[in-house]
Amino acid sequence: MEVDMDYDSLNSTLDEVLLLVSHLRVEKHSLRFHDQFSHIYGGYAEILCATFEEGREPQIPALQFRGQVLAVKQLRAWGGNFERTRIAVRLAREIRVWSSLHHPNVLPLLGFFLSDDRDIAWLVSSYQPHGNVTQYIRKVNPGVGRRLGLLADAAQGLSYLHSLDPPICHGDIKAANVLVTDELIAVICDFGLSRAVQEEYSGLTTSRTLKGSLRHLSPELLDEDPVHTLASDIWAWGCLALEIMTEYIPYANAKSEQGIILAIARGRLPADISELHLPHNITTALTLCWNVKPNSRPSMERILSIITRPRHLWDSVIPDLSPGEHFVKGDEWSVLYKTESVSGFEMDSTLILG
């Protein structure tokens, strides 16, 4: 459903928002772009790499920019006033949400630029050489303990968003929007679809049509007039868990958008949980996240209580497991086994930390 926009009011609202975050504004010529870095293309923007020119770093307390490689998300609009206004709307919405967030598992916004004619916009953040979690996992093939750590990091970041007043719905949780830092910590990024759950119409929302990654959409988002909610974030986090723990994509057997929509409409889950052979706590979390009734899905705080353990236990108690291997620990005993090699009795694929 398209919102009937008053462009004068819209522009006024945009100016107000940009004034509130004026301390993050960067000058167009303050950045030096680097051709040696590959450009990364996303669904809505082009990601470039740059550094601040010496002496032109923003004066933001507690942030040091000298020599730091930056990721610049560039939004570009072609056409007339409507397209330029649309990009300004997207920029203002993302800045408004992103600039207010401060958490170890949320990528910080370092600055922004908007051209006078509003046809080019930049969002500046720190560059993460490991890329997103999918890229990191494909390159490193980390063990189960490290994967659990990354998954818990993402859960911590999403739990933080949901705990704010009003809560923030991310709206596009997926592996591509979770980056891995130099310290091997997962951070959530891309707040273009985020919104305050209890906010009134502010002039910054231009439509309520279906948006976000189709494979990560919860069933209710196929309804007429869909709206992303905390519950739809929970479903999407379950899809993220599938991607991190198994490297499978949701609805892997569906090869087209029509096939994905049909699978969701028929009530199929993103994957058959019983065939994944995951640790018991992750299996439990997926079962809860993929409840087709939004009101029956747990909070992220509840999910955290199911999946989290101190990171030092993951790294020191759990051996580096290969796919199909499981580790069970009691008070004075432990077993490392492969599912296909256990015969004569059934052993639950349970991860227990004593």
C-alpha cells in the first residue's frame, strides 16, 4: 500500500532529521577512494572503500579515523524529483535509526554525505576485511564453537535492538547483513529497512510493500499490507542460524522467487530441522523461531538463554568439530562421535556444557 506523501512535509522532515545528525556529516572531498579494493554490490547500493584525507577526519569523540579503511555505502538515484526524494527518504530513515545505536555487535555509523540535489548519498562505516559471515565461513571453515560464537554475537545485537524503547525492528536479518570484524566478532549492519516498532507516521515511510530478502521472510509477511515486526526478525534470525551452522540457504530446493513464495504459502519451513543434525540447543531455537504463529515465537532474550554459553567454554571445552561430529560432556566424562558411525543405540545430538 503506497502512502500518500506530501512532498513539502517530507522535505521538511528530512531537513529536521539531517540537522539532528549534522555532526556526522562529511564533506564530499574529505574521502579518498581506493581502486585496489573490490567494489561490492548489494541489492540497493554500491559499497566502496575509502580513507579520510589527512586533516579532514570528522571530529567525533572516541572515534579515531586516521589511516582507517572505510566502507562507503553509496546510494544513487536517477531521474526526477521523485527519485531524488526517494533516495533522501531512504538515507534519512537509515541515518535516523543507525546513528542512535551503540552496541558491540552493531556496526557503528561513522558519517554520511548527501549531495545538494539529493541524487547521491553516502553512509560511512568501518571496513571489515573478513566480509560477511558467509564469506568468512567459506574462507576459514570454522568449527562449531566459532560458529556458535558468531551466531550468539548476532543474537546479542538483535536482542539489543529489540530491547530499546521503542524497540527497533531490523527488517532484513540475513547472513549478508552480519559482518565479521578483525577480532572475529559478528556485527549487524544495513539498517535501511529498520524502523521503530511503535513510531507514528513520520513522513519517512514511502510504502508498505513487500521488502527484504525473500528467503528470510516469515509467512505473515506474504499477507496483504505486510509490516516487519520483532516476530518476523525472530523468524529471520532462525534463517541466519541455518546459514551459519550449516551453510545452507533457506528453502534451498526452491530455485525461483515463485518457488520460494509457494513453499512459504504451503507452510513449509526454511529447512527440515530433523535432518540438520545440529546441537540440541540450536535445534530447540530453530523450532521456536520458525513457529508459523508470530505471537508464539520467543523473544531474542529467550533465544539467547537457549543458545549462549561463555565464549571461553566454546573455545576450550568444545574441540574443533567437523560437520557431522558431535561432542557430549558430563561432569567427569565426554564423548566425541559422528552421527553415522554410532550404531547399536541412539544418541541424541546434544551439546552439553557441564
